[in-house]
Amino acid sequence: MIRKASVMKVFEGCHEEYKKRHDELWPEMETELRNHGAHHYSIFLDEKTNNLFAYVEIESEEKWSQMSQTAICQKWWVYMKDIMETNPDNSPVATELKPVFYLD
């Protein structure tokens, strides 16, 4: 498995809505995430800074990179853009983090 982590940002006042939308994750979105090799996907919120820390384990970079091209992912990005920082293509503004330590 490949471990990936990134940081994103949710808008102030949208913490509960962000959590609600993920608590009600569309079944078809979950299916596509799994189909594209996602395992142990977690997102954490720092309420003081509005930063989101995302962690996912993937099977392959190639398989994972194809997720963004799916219709359901594109639809999810449009659904989420009103409550978080996004790019012009509606994808979340995300900074990938470099791994520096791992204890198995």
C-alpha cells in the first residue's frame, strides 16, 4: 500500500456541514473510491485553523489518479465547492504532504 496525506481547507462556519456531507457520503462515491484502490481513508479537522488533514492508503498511483476523472468525483467536487477552498476545476485545493516518519 502507498500512504498519502494532504492538507485542505474548509470555510469558517462550514465545519458541521462538511462533516454532515461526509457522514452521508454517496454510496456511488464510496464504491468509486474503493474501485480506485482507496483504503483507510480518513479526514481530520483542526477547528482553530479550518485545516483538513486527509490520509488514505492506495493500491497504485495510476489507479488513484484516475479517480478524479470519474463522473461521480466531478459531481462531488461541485457539491463541496461552496464549503471549501477549490481550484477552477472545482477540485479541492490540496497540498500533498511528504512522508518523513512511519512506525509500523
